[in-house]
Amino acid sequence: MNWNYFSKRFGQALLTLATTITLSFVLYHAMPGSPAESLKNVILSQQAASGSGTVDLERLNRMVSMYTNIQPDEPLHVQYYQYIHQIVIEGSLGTSIYENKPVTALIFERVPWSMFISVYALTIGYSLSILIGSVMAYTEKSRFDSVSSSLIIGLNSVPYYIVGLLLIYVLAIQNELFPYGGRVGSNVAAGFNVTFMQSIVWHATLPVISMSMLGLGGALTMRGNAVRVLGEDYLRVASLRGLRRSRIATQYVGRNAILPMYTQFMIGIAGVFSSAVIVEQIFTYPGVGLLMYNAIQTQDYPLLMGSLIIFTSVTVVGIFIADVTYGFVDPRISAGGTDE
Amino acid sequence: MSDPIFEVRNLNVSFAGSRGTSRVVRDVDLDVYREETLGIVGESGSGKSMLASALLNAVVEPGTTTGTVTYRPPDGPAVSVLELSEQELRRFRWEEIAMVFQGAMSSFNPVMRIRRHFRETLQDHNRNIEAGLERAESLLESVYLDPDRVLDAYPHELSGGMKQRALIALSLLLEPQVIVMDEPTAALDLLMQRSIVSLLEELQATHDLTIVFITHDLPLLTKLADRLTVMYAFQLIETAPVDAILYDAAHPYTRALLSATPDLDVAVDEMHAIDGTKPDPVAEIDGCSYHPRCPLANEQCVRTDPPSTSHSEQHTASCFHYEQAPAAVPIRGDDLAEADR
């Protein structure tokens, strides 16, 4: 491992993270009726509804600052400093206006559920696409190849949430095979027991299926990679050397064809997270995505910023891991590139 | 001397394509003698590589190979190569006959160290791995490579010449009887070509190898080969010991090929390209395949394909007019060429 490379990548990752946070922060504040303003309105209307009469401006500002970690009457760069300061020093992302709980607590309560469905969706999607892609490459130009090519292109053109809606309609509403929302049955006691787990898996099935459609497009990439590898000289030499077929299929074709998909897979983590917003909304699956969706609906500024930061971090970490580990998977990269 | 290790009879290789069937090897008969170096020479696209691949029954899909290729091991019964099952073929390859071919620059799996290539070859042929790796080290030394450095290297860390030599070492790992070299030096510079050629000569002497060497580089072959066979338009047209080809070529094509070979000692205006173009692999050729370009061609050549006839001992050529050929197609440096000036 090359430390120079490592630190360079690490620096790049940090820079990306910082840029995204700054941009979201600045853009959000540039919106007409800044979050502080809208927050004031929210609080005012709440106060009005509860009938506690007038609120003085100072108290209002204090409340806004309590929720968002920023002083609304300070200039933008000071607000920014305050916000970042809170994240770095106290690990606080503010307080949700709607739920009135710390944003970090809300997010981390939801993260495992989102991880659960997205990890399975990614794994299933990519395993399937590698499998289908390899079979397509081996049977190039056969009927299977052309049929599945068109099918996958078709599936790729149909947005995954349409697939999700269809799944709900056919499997949940018409046939009642699967639940159409939630993450666990309402009458199932939480705990380490079989019924509870079954219920979790049951509820996760449809979201996982519709999300894994996203990874399935990889089958065409895999097919292309494998066809390219099949034409390589080292493959011909391997079969001339009388190596076992299984060895050639896994170590020669498989390994070299999967390599380029590794980065795609890591970046796919980001795609799955962002698609979680839509999928979780469709299936009313209470993960981070649904949290974020609700935050947008209720203009819950601290929560929205918080989940944005979490999404960005996960993406950046995924790409960073891909970058750093690629050298182990493909010796030609050797985690350097400069020391050829 | 006439102890053939390979007997090729009536070999045909064809590919079905959209323009019709390409017959890229046509009715080839060939003997390869034990422990000789046989050179196969011919222009690009004449079918040399396909002929070589057919020796290992390794013609790439969707090509079909018909005819017989008989391999006679030093002990044991003869093997009909084209009838081997997949398992038998897997054993046959590299244990009896190894092949080093054009793409040696990318002959190694880019994600595996060289050592692993040697190891898996030993494993899949059920050899003793420790003894095999020791042998690998001595083989690498004999091709002037540093075994420790090369075995621990990834393919991209080696130069083209090093990879080529490593592949030659790998091809000798299982002590094959025959090694087929398909333009092994095409991508290398002249110096490396020469050193590989002399290396092959040494290896042949120490390992009792039979070498089939394919190239379009005629001068290179004359230094290395015992016998030459000339391929034109998917057929072998002349086969003879090297000296007989060089000084007494019988086929007009061979003579024209010799005249066309660039040589620094000869003035440019004495070098002659062969007029015309080579035939299309899809075309069915009536008569002699060379007749459209041959100065000696007559009615007979257009109508009938000349059979392979013995010109002298070990020297066969497929031409009706081989007796007139020396006069009609002079090779530069010949007296006639002198008289021309």
C-alpha cells in the first residue's frame, strides 16, 4: 500500500464531502424564504395554534438556533461555521422540527433498515447480473442471449419504481402474497425470534426486488466484459495449456470480467441509497429514505440537511473504499499509477 | 530421419461465413519428423496459423477441422488428435505438444503472478508442484531470466521480450515432445528475435525437442530450420530441406518469394514484388492456386491442380513445370539476373 496514494485519495474524499455539505448548505440558504425564515413561520403558526399568544423576536431566534445549530441573524459564513462546528465538535446535526428529536438519533435509528434492504438489493442485483451476463457471453448470439438482452434493456428503460408499483399491485394488492408497506407486521412482538425475523424478511422482499432491478443493468456490462475477455490471447493460451475448464471460467474469464464492475458496484451503493428515497416511499418502508422524503414534505430543514450529509458520506466512503482496494483486486493499478 | 512424430493427411479447416465457406487450409499432407525443426513459411493469410492450430486440434470456434492428424509418441500407441475427447485433449495439450503463438505479449492472465501460471499448469496436469517449480526455475534461467524476480512479477511488470521468454519456459514446463511456435518473434525487435532463435536451438539440443516454427520471415527460418515447407493459398506447395529451397527451389512461387525477400546487400531494383493478389479464402480455385500470378501457367495449370511430386529425395513440389521454373523465375544473384543487366 502506497501511503502517498492513500493520503491523496483520503484528501480527495474529504474535499468532496466538504464541498457537497457546503454546496447544500449555501443552496438551501439561497432559496427564497431561507430555512430560518420558514422555521420561524412554522414555530409562529404552532404557537398561534396552541394559542399562547405573541412571541418576541429574540425568543424566536433562540428557538431557531436550538433546532438548527445556527444563529439566524448572523451572516451566512458565520452560520456555516456554527453548523460545521456543531457537527465536528459535538456530533450534532440539530433537532428535527417535526419530530422534536435529535436528528442524529432519528437517522441512526433508521439506517440499519435502509442498509438491510439496500445491501440485499445490491448483492442480489449484482450477483444476478454477473451470473446472467456470464451465461449470455458464453452463449453469445444464442436465443437466450438475445432474449435476455432485450429483456434487460427493457427493464433498464422502465424506472425501478414502476416495477415497484407493479409488484405492489400484482403481488400485494391483487394476490395478497406480500404486505404493501411497513417493515414488520404490526401485531408481531419485536425480539430475537423466528416470527419477528420472518415478518422482517416478508416486508423487505418487495422493496429488495424492485431495488435490485437497478443493479440488473450490470448484466449487459458483464456480458460485454466477458465477451471481451473471451477473445483475449491469455484465454486461448490457457486452453492450449490444458487447464481445467472450471479454472478458466472462474480465474480467467470471471475474474477479469468482474474487475471493471467492482468500481461500478461501489458507486452503486450511492445509487441504491438515493433510490431508497423513492422505493421506501412507495413501500412506506421506514428507512432513511422515507425519513428524508418526509423531511422534504414537512420542510424539516435540520433533518433534511442531516440525511443529505449522511447520504453523501456513505457515497464518498464507498468510492473511497473502491479506490483504495482496487489495487488489491487488480495488480495493474497497484494503488499508485504514478510508479509505473 | 524419416521417423515422423506427426502425420497430417488430407487436412481441411473451414469457417462458415456470411460470404460462403472460407476454406483456410485445403487438403494438406505433411510429415513432421522427430527432433527436427520444420519451418512453415508463407504470406499473411495463407493459412499457416490454422495449420499449426490444427496440430493441437485447437482451431478456434466456429472453425471445423477434417482429415487426420496422427501423433506418434516415442513410446505407446499412435494418437489420432482430431478424435480425442475433451479430457484427453486437455491432457494431450502442453504435455505432448505445446504452442507459443503470436499474442505472447498478452499470453498471461494480467491479474495473476507468473508463478501462479506455472503452478496451475502443474496442478491441472497432476504434476508434483515442488519438483515442477524447481524445473520452472531452471527453465527460466535457461532463457536468461532471473527466476525469483520473474516468478514474483505480474505480467505487466515484464517487458515484451521477457514475457515471450517466460512463455517459452512455460511451454517447456511439462516436457512436451513438440513445440509449435506461431510467429513467436513477430512483435520483437531484431536483437530479441536473434537471441530467441539461438535460445531455441540450444533448448532443442538439450530437450530433444521437435519444433514447428511458423513465420513469414524467410531469412529467420533459414537460420533455424532443418526443413522448410512453403504455404500458398491454403495449400503446401513445396517442402524440402532448407538448402534445397534456397538454392534449388522448384516452385515458381517459392522462387518469387525468395526474390521478394528484402536484403540489404541487394540493390532495390533487383528486388521483385510478386504481381497480382492472393486468392480469396472463399473462392474455389480451379487448377493450380498460383496460376493467375505464375509466368509459366498454361492451359493445364488452369484446368488441373498439380499433384505433389517428388523432385528429388525429400523435396516435393506441386508444379507441372518445375523443370522450367529456374529459367523462368530467376532468383537475384543467379546468372540470369546478371545477364539481364
